[in-house]
Amino acid sequence: MAYLGKRCRHTIISLDGITTAAERITSEVSAEILPLMVDKRHPFANLLAFRRFLACSKPDLLATYNWGAIEWAAVNCCRPVCRHVHFEAGFGQEEATIQLRRRVLTRRLVLARSDYVVVPSRTLERIALSRWRLPPERVRYVPDGIDISRFARKSEASYGTTQHRDIVIGTVAPLRPEKNIARLIDVFCRVADDPRLRLVIAGDGPERVGLESLAAASGLNHRIVFLGNVARPEELLPNFDVFGLSSDTEQIPNSVLEAMAVGLPIAAVDVGDIRMMVASTNAPYIVPREDPDSFAAAIRQLVADPSLRSRIGMGNRLQVETRFRQELMFEQYEKLLLGGAPAAQSTQSREGALVDGHSQRADR
């Protein structure tokens, strides 16, 4: 929205009622945030209300986000009110291992009529084409990009990670079930015989209390640090030596891109596009999701060799600079969002952005 600036006006509907990201909207952006009560007991009435809203507001573009907004895509697909672009960012815990058939069929039926379906990963692109059977001409792969300049300088902020500092394995993630931080704690326990190691977990969420109890039960809670939410990861990440990711499901996590941007090696489970994201020298340390022994071995190898960590980190930084720059993402989004609008109308276009019930995530 900030990139498009005054060329667009935005009407935003948060289907879960969470609007905390509104504070990030700059004053130059014309944006209206509308509350909308959704009664899940009356789905047909909801559909009628959504259709009436589109018919009355007549936006130039309807942008829907994830499964939670699929009804909006549905009410626009039969007799379209406007152009429609649907964004899929990935799956929650309920579809971490297998997709729900009802959702697959709905996506197949509804999204086939969208102007575009935008996916951030090659993994999700394959699913959209083979599982959802969407027309290839309607599916667009646009990888996430980050502002590399934020991660160009070393930070002097320690966030407590330099106290008795030896080697820090760190992660940044919302503490939700699908992030499976318990897996990372388990793996840390397997390598904790090396007294130099500490685990630092940045992020907050519903799983935090349980994870803190798990850390305490391990007897290693004095070496496992929970930082809570960290607003500026660029200040924290330089304090890590290895970035760990243990999620059940991902696509192209921003947390990994940001860790790569500061020159960190990645030890992670092989989900989504992570193996394709990292430098080739880092690929051996992306391990099968259900193989904790391999995960622990990857961490052991990385912590044992500072020069290896440095070489891998340099390769990861180059990967981000080459493939995952924010500017590349913006250029592709601009073409998709504004490409279908006549030039004379582009300054008056209005985009209805409809997000699902999930909170906005630091890692996308």
C-alpha cells in the first residue's frame, strides 16, 4: 500500500477483527478500515451481505487473502462486479500435512474464475496447478521480498543474548502450533551436551506458556531464553550464530529471508521452499521434518565450524540480494494489481483488501 501511494484508495475488511497492522499504514495512503460482523451460523446470509457490499461499493479490484476470505471470492466469481486477485500465503495447522478435501474442491471451483491467484512459493504453485487444478495462465508466482537495507548494518543491541555468550541458536516466530517450537527445543536438548550453546526464541503467542513449561521440564531453562515479541528483528538477528526453523508448514518464511540477509546459516526442516531459498552450500542443513537426529546433526556441524558458518552466511546474503529484494516483489505486484486498470483511472482505483482470520505474521 505504501509503495502504491496516492495512486490507489483502499477499503480494508478484517474478517477476524484484528486491525493492529493499521498502525503501519502511512499518512500518504488513503485507506478506510471497515468493521464487518460475520455470523458463522448463517453462511448464506453472509454471502448475500458480501455480495451487496461489492455491488454498492463497486471497487476496481477485489483482493482476497487466504482461505478465510474464500466466500468473497465466491460471490464475485459468478457475475463479477470487478477484477479479482486472490493471494494464498500458506496453510495453518489444520492443513499442515494434508489438505482438506472440502477446501480443495472449493478452491478449485471458485479460484478458477479469478483474474489471478498469487502464490509466494514454488511449492504452493505446484499445489495450485496440480491439486486445485487452476488454469496455468491464472496462477502467478511472486516470491516475497524484504528490505535488505534494514539488515545491512550490525546492531549494537544485544537483547540479552550476549550475556555469558558462547554460541547462540536463535529463531523468530509467532508462538503458534504450526511453528512447532517444541521441536526446536527437543533438538536443542539433543545438542545441549555442548555447554557453549544457548537457544534464544523471539516471538509471542498462545503456545508460549506451554513452551516455557517444556523448557523448564528439560532442566535447560537457564540456557533457553524467551524474548517475547521483537519489533525490530534486524537488531536481534546479528546476535545469532545459527538460525533455526522447526515449523510443520511454511512457504517462504520472511524470518528465514531476514536471517539470510544478515548472513546467517540456516538449520531447518525441509518444508515449503526453504531448500530452494537458501544458498547451495546451506542445502545440506535443511533436513527431513520428522528426523530430529538429522536436525541435531546439522546444528552440531554448523556450531563446530565458524568458517563454515561464515561461508554459508555470505552465500545466503547473496541469494537474498539476487532473488528476494523487496523492489522485485513490488514491481510484480504493481503489474498484477494495476495492470488491468485503464491508465486514466489508475489514480482513482479502489482496492478492497479482505484478509482471513489469522493475525498478520512476522514471517508471513
